[in-house]
Amino acid sequence: MIALASIVAMDTPIVIFDEPTTGQDAVSVARIANVIAELKREGKTVITITHDIDFCAENFERVIALSNGQVLLDGPAREALGEEELLAQTYVDPPQLTRLGKRLGLKETVVNQEEFLKAIGQD
């Protein structure tokens, strides 16, 4: 978390995180998500390179999926994270809630808890 604080303190217009959730417990992941949310509220561009697709789905609106240096997907998270076959080429599965929603037969692709609850009528 000290490394994260030192980067944020630089106050740059673009902040890039590389696998920020690796080795972090749930409390630290939530802190990182809060930092990202605050940076976005400040109007900063936040880019995260990650294999933690659930974290990505919860915190980002746009997803770019790469494989062998090529862009396979680039678009809104809801669209990109619903492309199970293309994501498989990146060795990443769609988020857990996206997979559950598909198995339950939900019409829309859901990418986070809020969307999932709304889709099943529990909002």
C-alpha cells in the first residue's frame, strides 16, 4: 500500500496499476478499489493491467483484452466480459457473476453485483 500511496502522491493525470490485487487480502482489494474510484472522480485516467477479471468488472467501464500482443476485445465491460470464447484465448474466464447470470438464463450480460441483483429483481 505504501507503493500505491507514493504513486498517487505524484498527482499525475494518468495512473497505471499493474496487477494491483495480486497477493492482497479482501480489505486491501477494497482499499485499492476506493483509491481507483477517487482517482476517477478527480478526472484522472486510470488504467489497470490485471488478470483479476472480477476486480476489473467491479471497477472499470471499459475492457481491452489482449492475447499474444493483439487486441481481441475493446469496448464496454458488459460487452467485452460477455465474450466467453474470446476471453478464453487470454486465459481468463468471464467474471463469476457473468457466468452465473448466463447459467441462470439472464437476458442481459451482468458484470457486477449491482447489475446482477437488478437483473434478478432483487434491487
